[in-house]
Amino acid sequence: MKAYQGGSYQDRIGRAAEAKQKALDLLKARPALDEATLAARREAASARQAAQAAKRAARLAEREEAAAHGARRADEAAVRAEENEGGRIATEAERKAMRDARYAARKSRK
């Protein structure tokens, strides 16, 4: 394979400077944006922001509805538990009294 014969350091610096200048000239040669294009871009940006705001509001309303639904379900469960007092959990004293009654009934049978 042949070795690179690119020239001296000064040649490379010169080519780099020419490439930079060419890129700068291309950038400056671009036509300026007219007012109609800028107005269209601003309008599209404002429409995009409005859509995002509506989406955020819908998401927030959905979360609030879910929280309210959860609270309603908890309230309904509490009401059902109060109505179904027969199925409630006995306190420690009530459990002890029931145990003593069973023990007494067993003793009386013997």
C-alpha cells in the first residue's frame, strides 16, 4: 500500500481553511426567511402547544377521575362493612367470652 502523499502541514491547514470558508459562504448564501414562513412556523408552534396543553388537561382529569372512583369504592366498601355488622371481626374480649362459653359447654357435657 502506498503511503499518503498529502503534502506538508501548511497544505493541510490551508485546505482546512478553504473548507471552512466554503461552508461559511454556503451558510451566508441561504435566502432569508420571509415573514409568511415565519408566521406559519409560529402558528404551527402555537397549535402544537395548545394540543399539548389539552392533552395534559385530559390526563389530569383522568387521574382525578380515577382518584375519585377509588375514593367512592372505598366509601362503598366501608358502608357495606357497617351494614354487614354480623360478619364483623370480633374484639379480643368477645373472642375470650366465646371461648369461655365453649369451654363451659364442654365441661357441662361431661
